[in-house]
Amino acid sequence: MDQITNEMLWTIIAPLAGLQFLLAIIALVACARAESTRGPKWMWVLIILFVNLLGPIAFFVAGRRNE
């Protein structure tokens, strides 16, 4: 059985970390610019920051109000 090297591990982790960071920044900017959200904005900021990859996705799916 082959062992996973650090290089192999980083080729998996780096794109996911980059995607998570990019989605979080975009979601935070969208939350700040939104006039109204479903729920308080401070709650969405906490969800975006602490629920990793699913937090920003949840904001875009359920947090924004379409006006």
C-alpha cells in the first residue's frame, strides 16, 4: 500500500482551501452589500466564517433576499 506524501496531500488540500477562502470573501462582500437578508447579518457573517465551505454556499442559497 502506497503512503500519501506531503506533496500529494497538498495537491488535494490547496485547491479546497483556495475555494473556501474565495467563497468566504465573496459571500462576506455580498452580505455587507445586501440591503436585507433572511435573518440578522451578524448571524450570516458567523455562518460564513465558521461553517467552512458550506457556510458561504448556504448564504447564497438561503440568506439573500431577491428583490
